[in-house]
Amino acid sequence: MKAKRGGQDKAKEHKFLEHWNVQPWPEQVDGDALLQDLAKHLIRYLVLPAKGDTAVALWILHTWVFDCFDITQRPRRAMRGN
């Protein structure tokens, strides 16, 4: 397969996804403030149901810490109908 792709090496693969090479923030991050900022940006560009901005912001944060845990909670429809 490597020969068919033109012999791409690992360096080229990493350069393609270079924007995902994120370094930890140097100071402690206020999680609540980050969540609120994400929610504000979401409602600026998306039409969401009530509390949908919070649900999507939590999901975004979850994707960034996913590798930190052995198991992860399955999303529930807790926001629906409340």
C-alpha cells in the first residue's frame, strides 16, 4: 500500500495533521469559563434546542480529554424534555 501511495513517510502524515499537535496550556485552565465561552460561540453560529449549546460544548471538551480515561460515559438524552 505504501508503494501505491507514493511512499509517504510518517513525517508527511504528521505534517498533514499538524494542527492537531496541540501543546498543553502553560497555566491552569478555568473549565467553567472555557465551557461558557464554547457555548457562546456555538449559539452565535448554530441554531440549537434549549441547553443544546451546553451539551455540545461538553461533548467538545470530552473529545479533548477522551484519551485520559479508560472508560467514558455514553451520552444520554438527559437534556431532552427538561
